[in-house]
Amino acid sequence: MKTLHLRIHGRVQGVWFRESMRMEAERLNVAGWVRNSPDGSVEAVIQGPDEAIDSLIAWARRGPPMARVERIDLSDAQGLYTGFDKRTD
């Protein structure tokens, strides 16, 4: 089980990124959350088996069709999550 914090930079707000990521995470059985950040990036914490986490990160590098991902900053995270939430805070 792996838990990571992602900060996704680029054209990632206003392009359906959070909802698309929530749907992909649920498809992969990854838990955690995703939200927009005030700096224009998207922030997420993802938790699950290594293979599922790697698949979700690969998806996040592309994002939904209208997104233009420039880079993703990854770091370890803590916590225990169930389900995947799209946050508005």
C-alpha cells in the first residue's frame, strides 16, 4: 500500500480535471482526495496498491482532454483513506 501527495501543475483547473481524476481513481480502486489549489494547480492524495497508484499517476500526467499537464510534484503522504473525494476546500 502506497500513499502519495501530488501537486499537478499546468492548465489543470477549469478542464474537468478533478472529476475525471475521481472517476479514474474509483475505476482503479484508489482512495484519497483531489482539490483545486489557490495557485492554479491541482492537489491530490492517493492511496492504494503500487500498480494502481502507478496507473493513476500515469493518467494524471495526461489528464482529461482539455488539460495540459506541465509537471507533477510527488511526495510521501500519511493517513488512511476510504473512497475518493472531490474536495472544494
